[in-house]
Amino acid sequence: MEYEFIHDTVTGYAKAKFSFEHQIIGPWLELEVGNNTEKLTELLTVIDQVESGAIQEKVITGCEYSVVLSRDDIKIQANALLNGESQLPDELQSDELHFDSQDSSECGLNDFRTLLLSWAKFTTN
């Protein structure tokens, strides 16, 4: 998973840019986590609980995105998918367009932990 953290030159807010297959993680990180240390702590605690077997799976629903943490991996998806909204209109679906890959993304638990710790370090500097 490739990513880069930057500070928006206009607003000063932390921004996260990800490779195409993981790009939904950027807005999730910015909107749902931001510089909220309580949210970061909650996520890191859940990772520990999942890895230790204390819980099998945990869904954390945010305003725009939700994250599902399980022993195998994590999945971040737009809440619109959870609400049963239909896919893109037929006019927008094409072999060349891959909008659906922007609706969710998955990565390994250890990669996710590393990402969260990197984000915490970046946003507290």
C-alpha cells in the first residue's frame, strides 16, 4: 500500500494520498480519524483485540465511511454501500472506468496498524 501525507497549503489540514486501489482510505483517514487521538486509540485497541482473539470482528461506523476489522484484514467502505444504495448508473459503468473500486478498499491488519501509527505521528507534529 503506497501513501503520502501532506499538509494542505490553504487550510493547513493533514491530507492523505493513496495509490488507486486504496484511495478510499485517504478520505476515511481525513474525515473519520483526522487528528482525533481517541479515535486512533480506539482503532489500535480493536486491532489488538482482534489479533489476540478477544473479538472476531468489529465494525466501526463513521459519518461517511465504515471500517470492518477482522483477523484476516480490514475493509473500509463508503456507508452508501451499507445502506443498500445501488451501484453506479449504467451510463457511468464502463470497462475503462473503475468507480466501484473507489467504494471500498482492503489491507492487512499489520499494514493498517503501521498506517495509523504513521498518521498519528504526522498529525501530532
